Amino acid sequence: MEKKVETQNHGTKKGTHMKAHPKHDKIHEALNLLNEVAQEKKGELWETIVDKYAYVRDMVHGVTEEGLETANAAKKDLLKSLQAKEKELLVSVSKIDKQVREDPWKVVGGVALVSLIAGIFLGRRK
């Protein structure tokens, strides 16, 4: 008569029998229970994630829109300011042009005087 020897073997060799382990059974039961609960809660979890994502997306979108509005307002203000300065500059250039055309010798004399004063100050520094 042949005698079969039972061993505790966690492998899958042919001809050997696995002895049941109570700890392993409890772990498998716990894992199965967790799997079932996870499947049941899967919908709730996705709903929560989607809600949180929507909240973050809406918040970022709102901040982006506010930033664009602020940037556009600043751009408009800057353009208005530049247009006003451009008009002032054109008026000044027009006045200078008119004065030069009416009496060019005043301008030549003014430039000569400024050049003479600059030459005196620069000559003394040496």
C-alpha cells in the first residue's frame, strides 16, 4: 500500500495536495469583500471625482476669464494713453516745425548757444 504524504506546499506541483490555511482563507475573503464593496462604490467614487474635477475646472476657467478681462482692460487703458501722448507729441512737433519755418535763425542761434555752453563745460572737465 502506498502512503500519500500531505505537505504544506504553496506551489502547484502535480501529485501534491495543498493544505488549507485559515489565514489565507480570511485574506481571500477580505479581498473578495473589498472587491465587492469597491464595485458597489465605484459609481459614487467616479461621481465624486467628476464633481471635484468640474469644480476645479470651473474655478480655473473663472480665474482665466477674470485675468483676460483685466488684461484687456489694461490694454485698452494703455492704448488710450499712447494715443493721447501721440497727439501731444504731434502738436509739439507741429509747433516746433512752425517756429523753425517762421524764423530759422532763432533755432540756429539757440542750437549754437547750447553747443557753446556744452563745449565750455566739457572743456573744463579735462
